[in-house]
Amino acid sequence: QVQLVESGGGLVQAGGSLRLSCAAPASIFRFEAMGWYRQAPGKQRELVATITSGGGTNYADSVKGRFTLSRDNAKNTVYMQMNSLKPEDTAVYYCNVRGAIVSGWRRDYWGQGTQVTVSS
């Protein structure tokens, strides 16, 4: 059973930091991009940041300069360092793998979600 394992969410005061982790199973060894979406109450799920298999990163305008993605290829894990957090960052963050090739099929995968709450 293939799934993404997320961790690192929590409650933090405005201006604080959190580090999210997303680990993919070894069977997902080839994919287009990996990163996070988030969904706040009453809002649509939105893309936050992604890193491609080649190492290039993309960030939503709202988090540029504050969030940073990194990867550990040996562990099949992506990290998102979130600094200078704002109350509007409060959401459930979902790890995502886009365009994975597993058993010859192109597939997307999602994590279970981790809650990030930023108090003012």
C-alpha cells in the first residue's frame, strides 16, 4: 500500500517557525514533482510549494521568501522550512507527489494532512 507520511505540523505564534517533512515509499522512485498544498477552512486547496525531480523549486507568491523546500533523495523525503509564519498560513497542509511512475503507470499521491496553526 503506497502512501505519503507527513509530520511536523503544530501550533506556533506569529513570527515562529515550523518544519514539515514528507516521506515517500521507495517504490516511488521517479516522479515529476513533490511538495505541499494547503487548505484553510472555507477555502479551496491551493498549491504552496513544489520541488521537481531535477531540484527546481516553485513557491506561491504568498510564501516566497519565507518558506524553503529541500530534499533528501536517499530518504525519498522532502522538507519545507516555514519561517516568519503568519496567521493566514493556518491550514491543513497536504504533501503531494505528482507524476509518479509506479509499475509503469503515472499516478499522483497525497499525504494524510498535517495541521499548522499560527496564533496572533
